Amino acid sequence: MSSWRDRMLEVRLGPPGHGGFCVARYEGRVVFVRHGLPGELVAARVTEDRGGAFCRADAVDILEPSPDRVPRTCPVSGPGGAGCCDFAHATPSAQRALKSMVVAEQLRRIAGMEREPVVEPIPGPPDSAGGWRTRIRLVVDAAGRAGVHRYRSADVLPDLRCPQPVPAALDGIAGRRWTPGADLVVAVDDEGHRHIVELAPAPQPGEFRGAVPRDARRGPGDRRRSAPRKPERRAGPGESLPDTPNGQRRRAVARRAAAHTARDEWVAEGTGRAVQYVAGRRWDVSAAGFWQAHRGAAERYSDLVAEWADPAPGATAWDLYSGVGVFAARLAAQTGSAGTVYAVESAPGAVADGNDALGDLPWLTLQTGRVERWVADRSESRPQVVVLDPPRAGAGKPVISAVTAAAPDRIVHIGCDPASFARDLRLYLDAGYRLGALRAFDAFPATHHVECLALLER
């Protein structure tokens, strides 16, 4: 069969799929169409066709618009643009309804569960206005211009007009020239200070780089820190990746691996240390490290985790994939000094920042470790409650098997990907737990991303 790439198709759009598109059918094939809404009749241009049962397309002409359609709020993410705002052409309520449909479909298909959660907005601080994102990661092109990646591409679009960032977060960045090939991390903290950190250019797939070349480094007056990242497999010296679908996937893996290798950091503005507050506690964290992107998310999740976990005074609790210990701090406040809280995180920098913030809670132990190894080795007293906030890939069977074997009364599980979240829920159900509560939050407005939290009870 010849490729359909660049072919124009007139299709009626069906339900949303997980990934920011709607599902359509044409001549017996499935077409994943971005920039449309369910029920719309659109003219779609095929953007990717690797053969097989499906292809991808952009809706470039809306022939019969949905009543939920609005003028696009993000000028960067339209057809042929960036992948930032998948649903910028829908009303906020319609965006949340689409996400609810996706979560319900993943729960039904993967977890075998009939639930239709209502995706809730996350309010910002009382004085918040404008955008919601306080953490922004940009890429720098060969000319030194900061921008974002084109959707499913390594191409850089030097266009910073996306409305996600909080006001003034990106002021002046487009007019400056940065280190070609670097990543740029922008963080606006809870005290209103902006921090800009350059991450040194990552090795290209197939390239070995033991250190950043001297001529690519900042001058002696700039502040530089080591920024260890989780190592992943990348193409070895001289290894070629063939121009096939499998080769393209391997190149994508290699690019992600290169982005997670150890890279120098250059603080270009601010101190590189972001001050954050949750439940009245102060954290001083690396501006380039992980923190919830939505300005109101950390507080909202922390409150819900504390409500659901509710460990008794003197109880034992675990916080897995704990980051700097935001949830662990709430658990420790509930157990009191007679209790024991273990928090485990693989990033040493986050553990160091967390220990600095939690020194007044000696019954809380925050340590560096791989969660799957730590839970497999536990032989101490049974925890009353376990909180897990795994990365996008989810916790998976080894971790969940070990957690359920410890037989906690309650488990609070958090997931930012509906498919892996549903898979993890199925594992809990199979281990004899029941779903006590489920909430979903629009932590990434205008995008297809959604945050889900579940309470599992024994």
C-alpha cells in the first residue's frame, strides 16, 4: 500500500483518544486526527503514515464545527506546530470533558472498571492571573534562539507565544541568544522570583561526550553546577540507526537518553534555587529539578493525600517516588513523633533538598534509592498507609506486588498518564484491594494531560 502522507481526507471525527487526538476512519483504516473535536466534519492532511492499520493527520479545515469550538488560544500549537496545547481550540469545560472521556475509556479497557470521573480544575493562588505553568523547559536551536519542539519532531520552533506560562515568565527570553543545543529551564517560584538555568548541550545520538567542550561553556563569572540525570541506553560510538520505523523509534529513544545524561548547569538569572511553600512548609529546591508545573497543584494534591491517607498517630507510612518529600511531610505531621515515615526517591538532589526542608521531623527518613529495590527489601513493620507518585510509566507489577504484599490498610496512588494509571489500578484490584475513591484534575489546561489520584483500601 502506498503512503497516504500529505493526502487530504474528509472525515467525521469520533471520540477522543489518549494523546490529544480524535479517532476517525477512512477506507478501512483508523486515522488519529489532531486539532479537531468529536462530531466535527473536517478536512485532514495526513502527517505520518508508517503503513499498517492507522495513520496520523491534522485537521486543517473545519467543515462542520462543534459548538464547543473556540478560536485557538495558543498560536504555537496549530497544524504543523508544537505539541504544547492539544485542546486550545475547545472551551475549558469541553477540554475537561474530553479528558474525562479518555480516563473513563482507559479505566474500562485496561482496568475493567466502569468509572466516569469528572476532571476538576485546579485553582491557583488567590492573586493568580494569566497562565498556570511555573516550570517551563525550552530548547535552543543552532542560532541560539529559545523555542519548543515541533510536534513529534526534533525541529525547534523559536516561538514563545504559548499562553501556558505564568505572566512575565518568558519576558525577554526571545530577544536573547543562548548556547546552541542547550535546554533552558525557567522557574517562577512562590516568592515571585524567576530563575533561568541553561543545561549544557546533550550528546547527540551516537556521540560520546565525556565533558562539555571548553568553547561551549560559559565564562568564568557564570555559576555552574553538575546536574546528574538518570542514565538510559543511547546509541554507542559509530552505531547507526536505520531509517525504518524501528530505527526512528530507536533514534527517539536515543534522543531521550541523551537528554537525561549528566549535564552542566549554568545559572543565567536568579539564584537557581526556587522557594516553594506547601501547607505552610518552605522548600528551597533546585530550579532545574522536579516540581509540579501548575502553580496550584502541589498544594491541592498534598491536601487530598493527607485527607485520604490519614495515618493514625504512631503509625508507619511510606512515601514512594517522594521527590523532596511534600507528601511525606504531611504524613509525618499526622503520625507524630511516635510514628515512622519512610520516603524513597531516586534523584539525589531532590533527597538533599528534602532533607534540608524536613530536619524538624526526625521520625521521617528521606533516602535515595530505587523504589523497586527498596520495597523488595523491606522486612520492617507493616505500613498502615503507602503513597505512590510514580513517573509517567507508572509503578508496574514488581513495585505494586511488593506494596500489596506489605498489606497496608490504604494506598494512595497518583498517576499523570491514564493508561499506566489504569494498568496499575488493575494490579491493585487483582491483589485484593478495592477502589475507595477516584479524582482527576486538569493540572495541564489546554493539553491532553490529566492527573489522577486513587484511594485503594484493603
